[in-house]
Amino acid sequence: MDYSWYWGVLLQPVATGERDTYFGWLLSGLVNTVVLTVLAFALALAIGTVAGIMRTLPSRVANAAAAAYVSIFRGVPLIVQFFIGFFALPEWLPGSLGDQLKALPPHLQFMSASVLTLGIYTGSRVCEQVRAGLMARPRGQLQAALALGLTRAHAYRHVLLPMTFRTIARPLTSELLIMSKNSAVASTIGLLELSGQARQLVDYTAQPYESFICVTLAYIALNFVILRAMNWLRRRNGVPGLMGN
């Protein structure tokens, strides 16, 4: 293969005139990836938990609304949702809210749209995991909680959900790992996360192998940290003998 390897390019100053190196570009992309993944997963966990609860309530309206949410967002390609979230959503927002969103600095526009889109999309997947975890609980747990005088809301909060999250800890870890890779789609709307910075580095240096080898190692390291952190949380909060621990 006629290719000139040159790892020193990573330490060269960038050609745009910024006081940074190409390796600094990759580090800033990694930071954007981590921030996007953490914020979007927090949003997905909140939305998915609420929707998962709705899927198990006796109310047909709540169940149908959550089922429609899951069907829509799991059925539309993620890249299409990113385009809708960035280009169309500000036009649909009422009053001056859309104008305020468009007046944000470009980086904040890209990040906010990416967090919202990726969080809502992943929330539809988390919803089904929460629903499965709740339905796997023994029926007597809810009945016992209600018999003790707890409301249904308190029964979910204090009895069912704590055990459910312990049960679905491993699937949630998988979703977080998938989300860290899905964050690469955000580069299509302008957010320079890890893969986006790598493509920009290739455009300026014409050294694709060095760029994408670094990106590959960065994703491996990020996934390793996620696995270790989630396994630590699972062991710390696990209940002996409970499925999923």
C-alpha cells in the first residue's frame, strides 16, 4: 500500500489559525461526545421511565399514547430525526421560543438539538425496557404496596421502580454504549463530536488512517469507562439473588 504514515501530524498547529493542534481537535470532539452522551442519556432515562410506566397503567389512553411514542420514534431513522430536530423543530415552536433557539451560538444550537433528538429517540427504547422490567415484577408487590395504603404513584416510586432498575441494569448499560456510538450522527447537523472532528482533520491533513485509528481507540476507551462505571453502579446497588445482578 502506497501510503505515507505520519503520526506527527497530530501535534502540528491547525491550518485554520487557531491556537490548537489537530490532537486538540480530537480531544474537543471527545469532550463533545461525552457531554452529548451523558445529557441525552439522562433525558432518555427520564422520558423512557415515564413512558414505560404509562405502558403498564390500566388507563387505555396512557397506554396508547406511550405505544404511539415508541412506534413513531423507533420507526423513523435516527438521521431523519436529527434533521427534523435541528431544521424543523425551531419553526414549529410557538411564539418567540423558536427565534430564541435560533439566536443561540451555533455550538449551543447543535448541542441542544442533538441532546433533544438523541434523548427522545433513545427514550423510546428505554421505555420498552422499563415496561418489561415492571411487568416482570411479581404481581403481589403492587398489591401489597396498595394494601399498605400507598398510592399507585408511591408504589411505583418506592417499590416497583427501584427493583425494576436493578433488573434492567445490563440492558440500560447496552443502551448507553449504543448511544455513545449513535452520537456520531450528530455530525450531520454540524456538531463536531469525535467522528466529526476526525473527518475535519482528514480534510485538512489528508492523513485518514492516523485520524480514524485515534478515533477508534477513543471510542474503545470511552466504552471501557462506561462498562466499568455501570458495572460498579450495578454491584453497589445490587440485591443478592435478583435477576440482572
